[in-house]
Amino acid sequence: MPTLFEKVWNAHAVRTLPSGQTQLFVGLHLVHEVTSPQAFDMLRQHGWTVAYPQRTFATVDHIVPTSSQKRPFIDLTAEEMTTALERNCRQYGIQLFAPGDDATGQQGIVHVIGPELGLTQPGMTIACGDSHTSTHGALGAIAFGIGTSQVRDVLASQTLAMDPLKVRRIEVNGTLKPGVYAKDVILTIIRRLGVNGGVGYAYEYGGSTIDNMSIDERMTICNMSIEGGARVGYVNPDEKTFAFLKGRKYAPQGDAWDRAVAWWKSLASDPDATYDDHVVINAEEIEPTVTWGINPSQSVGVSEPISTKDQEALTYMGFTDGQKVAGTKIDVAFIGSCTNGRLSDLEEAARFVKGRHVAPHVKALVVPGSQEVRRQAEAKGLDKIFTAAGFEWRGAGCSMCLAMNPDKLVGNQISASSSNRNFKGRQGSPTGRTMLMSPVMVAAAAIAGEVTDVRLMLEEVTA
């Protein structure tokens, strides 16, 4: 019997191409300022139009400054790329969520605002010129990151040429211990299966742990599927999915809502669905997890020693085999990104920050994933908690996740980061070093001035 992936794929298949690939209809296309300019230029060169402009939505996130979003931007490149996106959206009739009035603006990281606005829905095929498009699978969609030439193809035809995928079921069962979060779960999965383990696969996440997670937590899990080599990551839609979407701006309304929910329920993988592979993980064995190396699979539990023969990674990061990551001095703490920049991430971090202060030598940033997240956080007073503790409270954007903006590491600084990649130079300095962890672990590191076990802080909070 079919999986959700097979049901959605078959529903959107236009035809099988001579290459053996499937021509797949794309239900929702999301674009941003970095990977779209060349695609729009190619449309003009060919004299093509956008086939379904009502199915494409744009935002500014990668290069947008977060310290001030007043126009024109001080950064000339950011201003030029934003202006180009505005021009392209006007010309082709595409809805753009641009930086603007904080009171009403809907700009933000593309993978935050898609679900936030109800654009992301179960059963959709979604494409975006960004690796972490798999995030949208948390709501039961099949979502692909694509390159610039494929952005052009979707704009021109609303279709993609795609290779079929196998499906791996990853079950996580049990109750996560205090101090362990969705970020620790996905880092553990990637550590176990490797950065290439998912090549050729779609990952279906399930089990009691995933079932009990919020939609925000499921988005963290699906977001990093690409870091494990998978093209797609998804969770079957359930009542939490429907409750999350109900009433959102672009979600179905009235009778259409009831019809949509009935269809969405039918999409879940059948109880006796056949998978190409099946992995089971015990949630109770997972502890707060930190990357020590130069790809997301190179991680350890915070209490474990590093065990590796990868001398390149050890040398770059300044570690030795057998060393523990706890106690590593940090220079920068970053809470944000499409992985962990949602309201629940900020709420949980603020809970531990309250009444404490960032270590004197640490530069600490909190960057909401969208203007809406920022508004909600400020309404709850989270901004005041963070700033009182010595964090900088910023505007919405990708910020230091990939540093295509002024938020960058300097020299060989070490960053405790809630983002998704720890590649060499990822955060803006060719010698900068990134250690990935949950937002709460980042908060704990910022306060301690070094990587620390957040469970020790939990004991203080509950004492």
C-alpha cells in the first residue's frame, strides 16, 4: 500500500519523460532574492512569462540586514537584490512579502512564512531555490530545494523534471528527557545515518516522539533532512496539522476547509504501507547534542568524548580525539534561522535566559524568523528578557545562518548556533567555526561563555 510520498507524487505526475524522470506539477513555488534574479533574467531572454503567477510567492530573507531594515539598505548589494526582486514581482504579477512596516509586514525567512501564512498545506508539491525547503514537509507536503535553472523551469512551466525517490521510514519512539529537543533528535538521526545516508530517499518521520511534537518541532526535524542527504522529509498530517493551519490567511475557509481536511486525512501513509528502509530510534537515549566538526553528522552528546579519525575536521575546529565539547569557549551565540527561529524556539530559550546575563566576552544575537514571530515575541515581552540578558534583538532574516548579510563571524571565532550547517566558512569567515545545537543550548552557552550541558541549568530552574 502507498506512502504519503507516493500518493502526492502520483497525484502531481504529468508524465514520464524519456530520461525516466517524472515531469512533476508544482503546487506552490516560493522564491527569494538570492536564487531568483538569474531565473527571471532567463525568462526575459527567452521571451517567456510566468505560467501561474498566483502559485508563486516571494520574500526577502537571505541578504536582508537584521540590525536595521529601513530602505534603502546601507548594504548596496542587499538593496540592489531586493530592488531586483521587487521589479520582477511587479512585472510578473507575483505576491511579494518585503521588509516594511513592522506593524503589518509579513516578510521573513521563506520556510517560516510559508507555514505561518497557511501557504504550506498537506498534499502539496512545493519547490524553492533553497536547500531547506524540506521544512514544509512537517505539514504533510512534498517539498524540494531546487537550483536557479529549475527556478526558471517552475516559473515558465510550473513543472520540474524529477527522479523518483525511495522512502525510508524513521521512527523515533519514547519520551524525550528534559533538556532534549527536536534539534537534538535530528542531529542524532544525521549522526547515525550520515550526511549521505539519505541520498535517493524521502524521509518519512513518525513514531510516538514525532507524533507528540508540535508543528514547530516537526519543522525543525524536516528542515535538516537535506543535511542527511535526503531530498524530502515529511510527517503525515494529523489533527495537530489541521489545528495549526485553521484560520491562517491562505488556508481554505468555510466549506472548502472541510473538504480540504477530508482530503488531507486520506493522504497519510497507509497503515500497511511498504517502505524501502526502516530505522527505529529510542528517544530516551538521546541527550543534548552538539556538532564538533565540519558537517552536521559530526556531533556528540554533550557528555560524550569526540571519537573520530577525521584529522581535517579536528584540526579545523581545534579539537583532539577523545576531547569533550563541554567547556569549549565560544565567541558568538546565534539563535535564529529557518531551523530554530520560530516563536516556540524563542520562548524556550527566553525561559532559561531570564534573570541571567550573557558572558562578557560573548556577542549574542536573537533573530526572529519572521516579522510575525517578532511581533508575537514582543507582545510576550521576550525581547525585553533577551536584551536585559545582553542579547541583541534583531529584525527578521536568515542572519548569521549563512552570513550573506552583515552578520558574520570574524577570524577564527567559535559560534554556538541554532542554525543548520557547520561547514567551513558557513557563517561568513573562512576560518570561523560553527557548533550546532538547540536554541536552549545556545542560550546556555551564551550565559556560561562556553558550551555547557543545559540540563545543569534545568536543575537550577526547577530547584
